[in-house]
Amino acid sequence: MKKARYHHGDLRAALIEAARLLVEQNGAERLTMSDASRAAGVSTAAPYRYFHDKDALLDAVALEGLERQRQAMLQAGAAHPLGSEAAVSAIGHAYIDFATAERGVFKLMFSQTRTHGRSPELLQKGKETFGVLLSQLAHREGGSPNDPPIRTRGLRLWTFVHGLSFLLIDDKVSAMEIPLDLSEMVADATRRFLQDS
């Protein structure tokens, strides 16, 4: 079988996309560089031009996942007045939607990257993603995203949607046979967190 030919820069993107699909199918722990090479249609040596090992490739998948999640949150918030309860609620819903749509990548982003804490890019992208929420709260409360009270409120909201995301992708809610109106739950939680001063 002829190997795929890529223009400069395309091969890296193709490898990340191939790895992303494999993570979704089989989990991050089962990914190998050889698997990613085969899925991208390139030689097994090709990935090492861009990634020195599997962890580096997984970090790249996580980084792109964080950016896609950030963009989804920005778009959701932009559909409502800046700083409004509806905007904050929409951002939380977008966070959960991403988690349930890309379960493997979401788990990778937050619990399965061995080198996450040593990657300045991942740490910065995580801050930028959290910053989408903080910017809305800052505008609502007339402060700065760096103000401790705003960051604390943001953390409380993030903790809620993050925890609910994991309960949903691990099928814990359905296993307990708990009826769930996701939109109403997120809206109600947002209302309560924003009113709690």
C-alpha cells in the first residue's frame, strides 16, 4: 500500500487527528506510535519527526482538545449578552457537551496525560479555557478575571460542570437511574452559584 503524501505541516496534523480517533476508539492507554502511523498512512518512523514519544503525541491531542473546548465555550457564551446568567450557563453546557462528545479526549485532557504538569503549553491552554468563564464573571461583577472572589466563583462553577461531565461520561447517572434534564440542571446550578455571594 502506498504511503500517504503530505505537504509540510500536514503530517503533524494528520498524526494528531489519527491519534485522536484512536484515543476515542480504544483509550489513551492503548495508543501506540505504530498505531498512529498506520492510521495516518505513513511509515512508523514518520511520527518521530514531530513527537519524540507517545506522551508528546498525546499531549498534542490534549492541547488541540482544550482549544476545541475553549472555542465551543466562547461560541456558546457569545450567543448571549456578555456577563449574563444565560451566557455563563451556556458556557457550562458547552463544557459538558464537549466532554460527552469526545469522552476519550476529555479524559486524556484531565486525567491521562503523564506529562501534563510539565507542559507549559497545556498549562497555558488550560488557563485560557478557564479564562472564558472568568471573563464572563468579571464582566458581570465589574472586576478583573484575576480578582480572588471571581476566581473562586469560577472554580465553584467549573467544579460542578467538571464533576457532572465525568459522571455522565462514566455512565454513573444512568446507572443510578436518576432522571436528568441537563439544561435545567446546569441553568439551576448556575443561578445558585451566581446568587451565592
